Amino acid sequence: MASDYTKCQLGPYTVGGDRLLVIAGPCMAESVELCLTVAKHMKDVCSDAGVDYVFKASFDKANRTSLSSYRGPGLDAGLEMLATVASETGLPVLTDIHEPSQAAPVAEIVDGLQIPAFLCRQTDLLVAAAQTGKCVNIKKGQFMAPGDMDQAVTKVRESGNDNVLLTERGASFGYNRLITDFRAIPQMQAFAPVVFDATHSVQEPAGQGNVSGGRREFAPMLAGAAMAMGADGLFIETHTDPDNAKSDAACQIALDDMAGVVARCVAIRQASRG
């Protein structure tokens, strides 16, 4: 029997059905206290809204603009934080990997492996992620046409793993600017369920010289538009104190604002489905 490419399993959740998936957390696993605060708050927010929730944070940001920028706690300490979140909250967890050697140890802790946008064509990384058997969330490169992501998905499936998600996160539009073409959502749904990354879509890569900038005030608007276009999931980075976050400070949404953002997105999604 042929696989159903309109659906994907991420932990206990089926993505691509009637329920919205929300992936949210701080950009970086700065501390276990931050991770737990965000995870517990978002668990309540998503429960109240009737949507599925996956916690996400990075243990390493290997693509920082500057060599001097803080990259994160590293593999061992980061995985310990993610394991604590999973055990104390019962939530499924997602994190990104940057090298094939990270796939197996990370898969022992998390429910899904994320492929960063800059690395979405890296065959060895995709194959290693696929071979873990965990859900693989491939972020569309800023330099990629939506239709070309079929090949990234095919690399994972031909490596024996049909559990694939795609994430739209904007396309390069000149220097230091991204723009979202919402046609990408239905186009990529021909290959896999599609998540919309609201906060990275408002990023201004290297827009502040040695760090990336961004316009977080536009993220909820883009998130709502993605719901109207039929996205299967929503990816949002959120922090208790966004302005002082150690990465993507200009893009992350304040944790206290997330209940309103999620509720608005659910309402738009329901209205668009009639």
C-alpha cells in the first residue's frame, strides 16, 4: 500500500489532519529553567486552544552570523535539558542537527529531528536523520523554490523513512531581507505536510552587521495568513524576555503574548475551513 504523504507522525501526533500542530520554544536552549518555563506555559496555551504542541529548542546554533556569537550549550548539556523537558512535561520534543554524527545520539532523546534551512540539500545529513526512524522536519532553504523541496523529501523517503515534514520560512529577497510567498504552502503539501515558521520569516539575515535582525511585530500577521492558506502546523520561537535572548532576539515573540497569537491563528484556520 502506498504511503499517505499528506500525513506525518511526530511523537503522539498525526500532522496533516484536522488538528493544528504548534511547534514552539526559545530559539536556543539557554537554560533548563527557561526551557521548562516556556514548555509548561505553551502546554497550557495549546491545551486551552485545542491544538497539539511540540517543544523545540536548539542545543547549537551552528549558523550564527559572527564567530563571536554564542552558539548554545552544546550537544551533551543541550540534550540533558531537552530530556528534562520531556520527562517533566510529557511533551514531545524537536531539535535541529547540523552534522550526520549528531543524528543517532539526538534521536535517543527527541521525537523529531529538524534540518536547518541552510542544510536542506545536504544528502548525508538527510540520510542520517532518516535512518533514525524519527520524524524529519526539513526547513525549506531561503534559496530554494517550493517545488525543489520534493528532492529533499525524496532523499529521506528513499532512505526508508516516510515520516517527513516541510517547513516554510521565507525566501531571500535581496540582501538582509526575506519575503514569504504563501503559494509555497499548498505547493509543498503535494510532498508532505507543511509547517509555517512565523518568526524566522520576519528575520533580517545579518541585518545588524554581526547579528541578524528582525521584525517580530509582523510574525503574528504572517502566521494568520499561513493559517488561511491551509498550513498544517505553526512554528514560533518564544521567550520570556525576547529582547535579551541569546539568539534571534529581534524575532522571538514574548511568551505572555502567545495565548493571543495561538487563539487568533486557530480562529483564522477554522474560518478558512468553513
